[in-house]
Amino acid sequence: MFHDAMPSLALWIACFGAVVLGGVVKGTLGVGLPLVVVPLLSLLLPAPKAMGLLVMPVLLSNLWQSIEGQKLREGFQRFAGLLVGQFVATIAAIHFTRNLSVQGFNMLLALVVMAAVGMMLLGTSFNIDRQKERWMGPLVGVIAGAMAGVSSLTGPILITYLLALRLRREEFVGSISIIYLIGAVPMYGAMLLYGRFGFSEVGLSCLALIPMFVGLQIGRTIRHRLSDKVFRHLLLSLLVALSLLLLMK
């Protein structure tokens, strides 16, 4: 009986560790909770279930960092076009991909994170001024929404876009948390409606709040000791590591 319990215990420990790690990355960089945890949990669980287990951690971590940034109104005004585009594209993408198999989800997940490497490399080589931002914001929102509908990973395109805006470290964290928060509500709602995951995963995701907050606090301490240059390099390194992990799967 002891041996029968070991796989379940090992699975719980692995999931706890993955969420703590994701929380550390999220607290440090303002991104990375689903980017880190979904691929890691997908090595142990079906990808749709892995997404469901992050519902509450994603919502509450972004709410916390949005409030911490103390610029909610400015963020909503600046990124309104992006948020609308992301909302519409997310619902459409979930609708059109609702019949994908678990294997198909895993393949698309790998492609999304691999694409992030190229996006991030591109993002570090150009700037977007406020005039271009008016039309690029909605376009980026549509692309991010399509990614969200397929894999829940909106990070690649959003990180690239905000880096190209040349936001400072704390401004980056506050801005992307607002965008993530507003984008996550329709994304998870539609996924639940179309059966990507169930209420059992949402309930279990409440347990994931404990390791998430532990990691978030550790990461927050780390972030305040980073320069803007090191901060940007860490963002790129994060996506490179994730792409290599998925290639090895």
C-alpha cells in the first residue's frame, strides 16, 4: 500500500515544486507562471488539466501585481485596444480549437513556446514609439488572444511587445499584469465552458495558491535587486530554457 501511494505523493511534490518555481519567476519578472508551470505540469498531466490547475494562481497573482503597480487606470487607458483585440481573439481561438486532442494540445504548446524565442530576439532589436503603439496594440492583442485560445500562453508576444516599448522594470511588471488579468478572465471562462478542464481542476487550483504565493514573495525580493538590463536578459533566458525543455519532451 505504501508503494501504491508513492506515485501520487511524488506527483503532488512535483506539482508543488513546479508552482513554487513558477511563482518565483512570476515574482521576479512579472511573467512566467503559466509559461513555466504549464510545460512542466504537461510532462506529468494532460495539457488541458495543467491549464486548469493554474486558474486561481494566475488570476490572483496578476491582480496582486496590478494593484502593487498602482497605475491601474493608466494601464487600462494605454492598452485598451490591445485588451479588446485579445478578448475577441481568445474566444474565437478556443471555439475553433475545442475539438483538438490532448496530443494536439501538447504539440501546439511546444510550437507556441518555440515561437517565443524568435519573438523575444526580435523584440530586443527594435523600439515602438507611442504613434506606432496606437495600431500595433490591437494587432498584438489579436495574436496574443489566438495564442491564449490554443495554449493559455499569451506571454511570448506580450513580452516582446512590452520590451519593444522600452518600459522600465516596475512599469513592465505592472503593465503586463494588468493585461494578463483582463485576458485571463475570458480565456479561462471559455475554456471551462468548452470543457477544456472542469470545476475539479479549478477547485484544486485553490490549493496551488499556497506554493504560488511562496514563490511570488521570493521572486519579488529578487526583482528589487535587479538592474533593468539584467531584467531584460532574464526574460529572454526564460523563454530559451522553456523551448529546450519542450524539445526534449
